[in-house]
Amino acid sequence: MRLPRGTTVPITPMRRLVCDMLRKSRQVPLTAIERTVPLAEVIAARQHAPVRPSWFAIFIKAYSAVSARRPELRQSFLTWPWERIHQHACTVAALAVARDVPGDSGVLAYTIREPEKRPLAEIDALIRAARTEPVQQIGPFRRQLRLARMPGALRRLAWWLLLDVSGKWRLKHAGTFGVTGVAALGSASLSLLSPLSTTITYGVFSADGRANVRLFYDHRIMDGIAPSSALEELEAELRGPIRAELLASAPAAKAA
């Protein structure tokens, strides 16, 4: 008895975008380091906020504050016209956002400039807009979809120009660090590929408020001590300034 014959499924523009990103990411020697962070106090403070910011907003602001203080977290490895490390003057977060367009679905990158200088409520509003506003109304999304529809040779050239040639172009279009995760769905990212120098992800919170926070970093730029120290600072940032901002936004704090 013959097995039924399958069909060829065309690669959609959004899947092509992911394939191109992964092709570039394979050139980056990422290494992961993990720290278990106690966040029960931060969880409690978030519960009292009038509008609870997403955990993505919280981690973006906390890690960008650490990156602003630590130059090695704002560095990128460029390859043309010679191999060099470029240090960016500011932080730009890149958040992976799952979106649907007619006949297609996938992940697009949304960038937020200098999150450490923004209130949590503003970061959260930007993330909500990136998740809900029409895709064609969001500049970075339009550019990425336009890139995905180009012929293969032009796409590869564009990725090379944006990531390997100019620190300015890389900062504008790719950012200095990434944030991703599926903890809201009850899962955790154990490994990933990314063209960025560092990417933060976090797992599901335990009953006592602990979460495993994982930092992926480009081993060409730094060794294990720097990212380990960065995770230690990230914990202090979350339990200190971030918690204080959440408490300050609570109605009781304003009334006082």
C-alpha cells in the first residue's frame, strides 16, 4: 500500500525573515549563563501597581540599566572592513513580538531606545502597542516585512550591511541586546540563536517567587565573569530600583 503523497508548503515572508535571522545567528558563538533570582518582593510590588507592567517591560528596563553602566554589554562584533569590537554609546532593546498578518504569522523585532531612561508604564505601553497596533503602522515591522520580500541575494546583502559593517546601522536596526521568552505560556527557552551580543530570557516563576534568568552572550566579546556579574547586578536592579518604582506607582503611595 502506497503512503499518501505530501505537498510543498511555500516559505512565507515572515518565515523567510526568521530563516535569514538564524542564518546570521549561526555565525555568533553564543554561550549561556544562568542565575536563579528571588523576585517575591518584586512580584508583590507589581501586584499593587495601578497598571501592572509586563515582565518583559520590567526585565527590559532592569537589564538596560545594567547595560548602561557596563560598556561590555553595549559592544558588538563587526567584521568589515576588518574584525573589530564596536562600543555603542547608548542602549537599544530588541523585543521579539509574535504577530499575525493576512495569511502569515511569525516573530518580528521591536526596538526601544534607552529603556533605562523611561518609566515602566511607558515601556509597557510601547510593548502593548507593538503587540496590538496594525503591523503596517509600526515602522520597524514595515521595514522587516519589506526586507523579507526581497530576493535572496539582496536580503543577505542587507543583513550583512546592517549587522557587520556599521555600528550606527546595527544600533538603529538591531539594537544592543535582546529580550525573549515564553514564560507566560508556562515554558522556558533553554537555548536560542541570535545575532545580538547579549539576549536575556527568563523561565516560569516558582511558588516562592524565584525565576531562572538566562543570559546568552557573544563569547568573542566577553568571557564568563562579565555576564555573571551582569546577572548579579540585574538581580540588584530588579529588587532595588525596579521594585521601588513599582511601589511608588501604587495608589497608597500616591495618597501618602
